[in-house]
Amino acid sequence: MKHLLLLKYGEIGLKGRNRPHFERILARNVAAALRRADGGGPGGTLRHLRGRFLIDLGPSSDEVRAARLAEAAAHVFGVVAVAPARQVPLTMEAIAETAAGVASEAVGTGARTFKLEVRRSNKAFPLTSPEVAAAVGRSVLETVPGLAVDVHDPDLRIAVEIREDGAYLYGREIRGPGGLPVGTSGRAVTLISGGIDSPVATWMAMKRGLVTIPLHFWSFPFTGERARQKVIDLCGVLGSWGTLPDLLVCPFTEIQTAIRDLCPEELRVTIMRRMMMRIATRLGQTERALAIITGESLGQVASQTIESLATIEAVADLPILRPLIGLDKEEIITRARAIGTFDLSTLPYEDCCTLFVPERPRIKPTVAEAEAAEGALEVEGLVERALGGIDRVTLR
């Protein structure tokens, strides 16, 4: 009997003729995640079956390593679930005996009801799926005391997959994030601050298959080294879900002080965001990015009214993607907790977005107003100097 990890994927199975492309990238991403979790070791042998991936952990694997690799695989976008599985010969005796073993383990952790779910892709197997379920279910009831059948809301689901090379059984699944494998939807620059919203927006963009290039605006000495490190740490958490390129740290002090000194107070945030968009657009051109991602949620703050968003994005030559646009703050916080960024985001180290905020910002600025206010700035020179001062931070 082999102990394996069985990986399930969802929507990429519906990609028709393009499905092999998505499967190749998913396999690459899973293999990379497993090697990282294995400390640079092989991470097991990955094999593709129809609609599934199987990871053979090898004969020397222990429970601790298996659990670590299973959790790593469950952090890969495109993976719907990971199940520690057992492969047995194609005989009813072996299938029934193994199912009883799975049930016995579950009873030890409190399970009282179960259901058999049989998937039979090997049509040469002599029994149909309902026949296998009935026979194995009877065997479990006779072998494992204290269990009853519940087909609607069972404590335990015993899955049996009958394939050409054997039967695979499992009773526990670790849910994955689903979505599309990172790298299947192109590249985008993501504006990432130290707050709650932008890391969640980046995570959601990664879930749709985008390679996200993190860009952080740093206003030293107004924002210190701990604020910069906070963003690096946030990118580290996001990197556990999918590899990120280098973090780009853009010096923003000169731009912010110029806006503070030369532009109307009520338009500071609008002009600051327009300068960010100009820089992100230029970086997008050099980084082969096709879009810009932001953490904006409609109406959450003054700079996120529909008028403000339109005025800000008027200077961008790339599409602006806003994964959080329809979410409220509580929904965003819930997602931040789930993906592991919330605690870091709430550390008390301010980023540049909290500097020089006016008491009464303009909530419905126009493009004409913004352009008139920017007339006092050396826009192109400020952008060029900021781009020239970008620091690339390799993420680990």
C-alpha cells in the first residue's frame, strides 16, 4: 500500500484545449512549493492522472514531513483540495479493508456517521460505482463498531477512486484556495502598502493567475525602516501562496513633500495617487506588466469615490484592476485573517499613505482640477528621479 497526496483542481479542468497549458503551470508551481517545504529536498514525485495530480512521498517519508508537504500543496493557487490518500490493488477485498482502516481512524477522532463516495474512471472494473459503495459500506458497518450511515451530513466521507493503476482511498481533505495557477494570466504591478487592503487585493489577483510585481512607495525618514520591513514581511506571507518577483521599493519623499508644499491641501491625496499611477505605468512597461492592481474599495475613503478613482486613473496607460471594489471593510479583514496578513498589517508602523492627509480632502475631484494643481510640480522630473531610485528587494 502506497501513501500519497492526491491533489484536486477545479476550474482549470474546464479549459478545453487549453487545459494542458494550465496543468503544466500548476504542476510546476506545486513542485516548487513542495521543494520549498521540503527544505530544498525533492518534495516527492509528482504524477498527473486524469483530473488529478498524485505526489508519491517515497518510502522514507514520515507523518511530520507528509503533513508539511500537504499544507504546502494546499497553498498553491489552482489546487482545490489535498487528500492524504492510499493506493491499493484493484480488488474488493483490498478496497474494503482499507476503507475500514480509514473509518477506524476517524472513529478515534470522534466520527459517528459516514458516507461512501465512489468515482470509477476505470470502466473495466467489474462493479459499478453504486455497487462498490454498497459493498464497501456493508463491510465498514460490519467491521467498525459505532458508525452509522448518513448520506446527507456525515462526519466522515470515505472517497474511493477506481483507476487503471489501482484504487485510491482517502477520508480527509485539506481545502486549497482554488482559482488559477499563478503565471497563467500574465503579469501586473501591484501597489502594496503596509495596510490591510492591498495585501488582500494582491492575494486575490494571484488567485486569478496573475504574476504580481509588488511596488511599495517609501517616504523615508517620515516612514522608517520598520515600515519597510513590514511590507517585506507581508510579501513573505503572500509568497507562501505563490512566488512573487522582487519587491520594488520606490522613494517617494521628494514627491510627497513637493505635493505638500506646492499643491492645494484638499487635492494632496488625489495628486499623490496620480503620481503613483504614473510610476506604476512606467514600471509596467519595463516589467512586461499588462495591468496595475490596487486595494481600493468603492466609497471606503475619500480617494475611493467614483469621481476620485476616475481622476486618479486618468494618468494610467494600463488597465487598473481593483479586486476589492465591492467588498466592505469587515469582508476584507476576514480575508486578511484567513490568508495570514492581518496581524502584520495592523502593526503600528505607518506607510506613506498616512502622511500629510488633509482634514477635508476633495471627494469629487475632476481631472481639470488635478491637472491645474499639478502645474506647480515638475511632474516628469519627479517621476524620473523616483524611478531611478527604486531598490529591488529579493523575497525569500
